[in-house]
Amino acid sequence: WRSHKRTGPISGQELQHWAGRVIATEPESFVEEFIGHFAETSLPDDVLLDGVSTLMDVAAQAGQPQIVEAVTEAAKERLSVVVDKGRVHRSRLRAHAACGSERRVEELLRQEREQVADGTVTVRSLAVVVKGYLKAGKTQAAISQLQEMVRLGHKIPSRAISELFAAAAKA
């Protein structure tokens, strides 16, 4: 990453690749590596927002909720980039689910229920939780969230069923 970033602009796909490598090998340097890089370059706001969103997605997928928070805060403070609250919420949900923190996921879902008039959770939120739980090997917790989707009248995406079977086969 350090030598590659000097070669010029990088695509979103390249950013995702390098962010995944850095978070897997040097998670403690993740925020500084990427937010620092963005701070040193003059990029349009929409490009910065896309980059920050990619970093949040990578951290969430890796089950690193503290890095999701650090990226969100650093983007706001150092780049003056504010990420949509819904996106931040879903990144938090996925990160906590991916590290198997069922208690924290339930707290975040409760907060979401309290913020909407009908007291329900969005299908997007439930989907990221299912995906996170499956990554963490928490198949029963994922099944519970799929049941909640059905209870709320949402259709379960076929991909979720495929991922559930794949996770169950590994268990």
C-alpha cells in the first residue's frame, strides 16, 4: 500500500483491496494510513465520501467496530466529511455482528426501532446483521434475524439463504 499509493489516484476497487490487506495485517495503522492519505490529497468531496464509505465497509466486514468509529470521527475532523447517519448505523451493525457481539447488535437495533414512528427495523439493517453474524459463525443468531425479517413481512433474499447454508456447512 505504502508504495502503491504514491503511483497516483486509486480506484474504489483498489482502495477496497488495499484497505482489506492493511486491516488484516496492521489494523492499528488503518485510520492513519487511509485518512492521512486522503488528507494529503486534494480530492473532490464526493470522491472523499466514497473513499470514507469504502473504509467503513471494509472495517465493518472485518468485524472491527472500533475502526468504523475511528474512521467516522477522523473523516469528520480531518476531512470535513460527514457520512450519512444510516450508513454509519449499518456499518456499526455489521461490524458488531461480524465480531459476534449479539448484545451490542440488539442495542443498535433497539435504537433504530425507537427512532422510527412504526417501531420497526429496516430490511437493510437486518440484512447487514445477518451477513455479519454469518461471517462470525453465529448461524443461530442469523436465523433469528431472518425470522424477524419474515415476521415484519419482508422477503428473505435468496443470497441470504445461500450464505446461511454455506455457513451451516462450515459449522
